[in-house]
Amino acid sequence: MSQFQFYMEDMVRPMREELTNIGITELTTPEQVSENFEGMTGTALLVVNSVCGCAAGQCRPGVAKALQHAKTPTHLYTVFAGQDKEATAKAREYLAPNPPSSPSIALFKDGKLVHFIERHQIEDRTAVDIANDLTAAFDQHC
């Protein structure tokens, strides 16, 4: 691995930890994505993480706030777009027919996508707005 790749990992580690520190499991390989999504039962939240400003200012804080709600998904996952490219590509197969969007947030029930928040629905909203959107979806599907 080149020195540049190590430097990038040092830069993105805090962005990863913002989600893993609140109990979200990071999927870094396509195999991990498949293992967790094939035959899934219950509810699952998938956060497509990103280094962009709206991920830092709205997406990750909105997800963190939403997970303090009384009802939350059974499973919590994240992939990191631009960092774990193969895992992200595999995760996006489960988001079809929606186009790739980073960051984004998806809610699944028994393996079926039931709620999806794309980047354009994140970048012009507050973390509280995103949390409210998610908690309404949790109340409906979890």
C-alpha cells in the first residue's frame, strides 16, 4: 500500500468512527455486504458514508440522532463510498433502481428497500430534518 493510501485512511478514520462508535457495523468487502443482505430478515439501515461536507454536517449527525429514537432497525450497516469501492458497489445493487448517491441512507425490511434518502435530500436539510425523516420511517417499518 502506498504512503498516500495510509494518509487517506488516517483522514477518513474519524468519519468511519462517527458511525461505528454508535453501533453501526462497517462492511468493507463485497462478501461482507452479501453475507449481511442475502436472506435478510427484520429491518436494516444502510448508510452510504462519504467524505463530503453534507455527510459530516447533516447525514452522520442525522443518523446518530435518529438512532436515539425508541424504534430503530434491527441491523445497522455502513459502507464508505470512495474508500471501500467494491463493498459500496455491491451495496448499491440492493439500492436499485436508485442511482448511486453518496451520502445516502436506506431502510430495508425483510430485504426489501422501503425508504431511501438520496444526497439531494441530505445536502439542503438539517441533521434534525434527516433524523425526523428517519424516525418517521422507523415508526412505520420497524
